[in-house]
Amino acid sequence: MVETKLYIDGSWVDGVDGESFSTVDPATGEEIAAVVRAGRVDADRAVAAARRAFDTGPWPTTPPRERAAVLRRIAAAIRADAEELARLESRDAGKLLTDATEDVAEAAEIFDYYAGLAVSEGGEIPPSGPDAVTLVVSEPVGVAALITPWNFPLLMAAQKVAPALAAGCTTILKPAEQAPLSSLELARIAAEAGLPPGVLNVLTGFGPEAGAPLVEDPRVDAVSFTGSEAVGRIIGRTAAETFKRVTLELGGKSPNVVFADADFDAAMEGSAFGVFFHQGQVCSAGSRVLVERSIYDEAVEALCARAAEIRLGHPADPEVSMGPLISAEHRAKVNSYLEHGRADGAHLAYMGRLPTDPDLAGGFYFPPVIFTDVDNTMKIAREEIFGPVMAVIPFTDEEEAVALANDTTYGLAAAVWTSDVKRAVRVSRAIRAGVVWVNDSQPAPVEAPWGGFKASGIGRELGRHGLRAYQETKQIYLNLD
Ligand code: ADP
Ligand code: MG
């Protein structure tokens, strides 16, 4: 069984007030484990440990090559435990086992990637005269609080922990209360890989109790948060009080633009995947499918046919293509958009069926849904649903497509389907989003920056940008005269 205590300063410890909470299996609604419900005092201890590990070392001053070696050992250990980790992640977060398996592989890749950057990203020497030399160097920003969501628990943890460690920061990881187990496993793996005590602390618990104290604490230098817009706003505001470095990866209502000149089958497959992948519980989900009018009817038919192929069921069943939503509360929220769609006059073109297996009766299943004839002003076109609900919106020409794509408060991602390379570039440049896919949906290579414009957030993760989020820049001016 996995650890269910807090990991603070290199030890597994109980919470100070002895409280716990259940993490459940969304596929059945059954409890998997009781996990420590950390509070303010526990957060204080974790911050103290991270602070000490930063201020007295050795991690921030450990030679990058040695830090890289630890990261590589973490990657190797993740790979060695991959099957076990994928099963745990699948169970705790209701992810298809096949998807969880990919997440685990990618988490390992992220640690390897940042091991590489730790030893290859140097500083600068700006031009100067003969009497001076200026060195521009990067230093770790300090203690980083890493707050993650439940949809990709291990992957999001890796995406924050790996660059933070590569930069020489010390960290407190606060996983989402719905799926905390893989983050506890990561702590075990990191310790076994030789990460010194206090460098990675894991605090399980609820946001306002275990997360908020980290954001308020003046001893924390940086916060990286992935989650809802509402909590992102609170975190940004709170972090400003102590001038923390902030990275926010928030919601989206991403446009998926299908032009008539696109490879039709590829566009339909990608559009369906873009919104139904992981039950739509993906910040970059292509939840607004914009379709050129000349192919609109054909596209609606094809999208409904694809949705009809989706089989709901237990996430570990290899025949199944859609698992449960994360929780009963979340299902109720997603369900409320069925009413909004109808009330606003959208046409419910498709709704799938729930699994009939009695063993799954306690799970939080929700069927794929397609609304057509959606107007971009409707609630289902404006608000992030975070469920398998597609809104299909017709457009007449490229200009209208771009206007609709940008008519959103968000700006995380967009997909553009066309065979015209000039149009692909034109539209990609015109869309105000941090990630644009051409003739694809959802790839997120480790080497490229990920993050949003507008209300989708601040800053970037992954790639070189992901490392910079954890680095301060310093100039050292040497007078040679
Ligand atoms: P979701 O709505 O998808 O559950 P949230 O934004 O509520 O997303 O949660 C994302 C992460 O933020 C979780 O780890 C959660 O515990 C944490 N969190 C929630 N509220 C706060 C808060 N006030 N301060 C810090 N962290 C929070
Ligand atoms: Mg769970």
C-alpha cells in the first residue's frame, strides 16, 4: 500500500491535529485510502523544512551535474515502477489505464529533460569594454509552492517538481485532494533517488487549509498553480502581498477551427478527441468546435457518429474509451450545462449512454454530449465545463472564424484544421492563445512552452521557459580597471 502520511523534511509524519480524508476511486465511488488532512501547522512545518533546505543547503549549491544525476535517477525509478504507478493513478483519478500509462512515461521524460537542462542552460556575457566584464547568471528563486489539480496528478507534479529541482529550488507539493496518491509516491521515489531532506515536501489536504497557507507564507518565494480560474485569482492576489513569483495555468474554452479545405476525417477524429479525451477534464480541451458552413451538416453527422463509438466503462477495461468524471460534485456541475444549453436554445444533437454494469453504479459517469447550432454568446460556449460536452458553432469565412475563436475570456489553446499552409500560419498568428495546433489536437511536447494568454494564466511551463519560472536572474559586474 502507498504511503498516506505527509512527507516533510525527509520523513513520513502524521498531521498535527490527526485529521484525515478519503480519496475515492471515481470508477466505483469506493474509498481507496484515508490520507492526512494537513492544516496550517503542517504547512508551516513543511515551509520551515523547505526554507532550511534552501538556506543551509546543500541542494541550491549542489553542482548542476549532481542535481541532474538525482533527476535522472527519479526518471529511472518512475520507469521501473511504471505499471504500479499507472494503476494507482488510474484508480485515484479515474483515468483510463492506457492514458495513465502514458502520463507516467511522460513524467519520467520530464525529469530526464530537466536533468539535461540543468547542465546545459548557462548564462550570458553581454558585450562590454576592456575595463569591465558583466556576467548574467541564473540562481534558484528559492522555496517554491507547487499546487496541482486532479486531472493529470503525476504529470502536473512532474511538470512543476522537475524544473524546480533542476533550478536548485526547494519545494512543497500540494496535490489535489481528489487524487493525492501519486504525489506521495513521487516523494518516496525522490527520497530513494537521493534527494536530500526538505527539498521536496508533500502536503496532502484541501486547498484553503493546506494550500492557502503556502501562498500566504512570506518564506515562500514562488508559487506555481494549475487549477481553476477562481482559485487562480485568489492565489495571484494573495501572492502579490509578498511579491512571490507566480505561474498560473488556469482554464480554457479553446476553439477547434475546422475549415472546409481540411482533411475531413482527420479533422473529425481530432475534434472529437480534443473534447472527449479524459472525459473533457482537460484545461486545453477543444470544447468549441467551429465549423465552416459549407461542411457543417456533414461535420455534425460525422462528429455524432464518432461520439457514438465511445464506450463508457471501467477505466482499466481496455475496451473502454471513456471513464468516469472525478467526483459526484463535478458531475453535477457538468450536468447543469445540459440545462443551460437547452435553455439557451442550442440543439442537443447527441447524448451517449451510461454504463449498465451494476459494479459501476457508484461511479461518477457522464456520457458524451454534442450541442449543435450553438451561438458563441451562450453559456455553453463561454464557460469552461470540464466535461465531455462539445459545442458546435458554424462560421462563414476565415475572418469570422478568427473573431469567434478570439471571442472568449480565455486563451490557452486552439486547433486549426486546414490544408492551406498560408491560412494555417495566418490563423495561428491571429488567434490569441499560448498554444496553437495545426491539424492536430492536444499534443504537449516536453520541449515546448505551455501556458495561456488572457484569463488562462500567467507564465509558461515545460521547455526552457518552464525552467526560468524557477530562476532568478542576477548580473555580476566586474570592474577590471
Ligand atoms: P478544481 O476546481 O479543478 O478542483 P481548484 O482550482 O479548486 O480546481 O483546485 C486546484 C488545486 O488548488 C487543488 O490542489 C486545490 O486543493 C488547490 N486549492 C483550492 N483552493 C485553494 C486556495 N484557496 N489556496 C491554495 N490552493 C487552493
Ligand atoms: Mg481519488
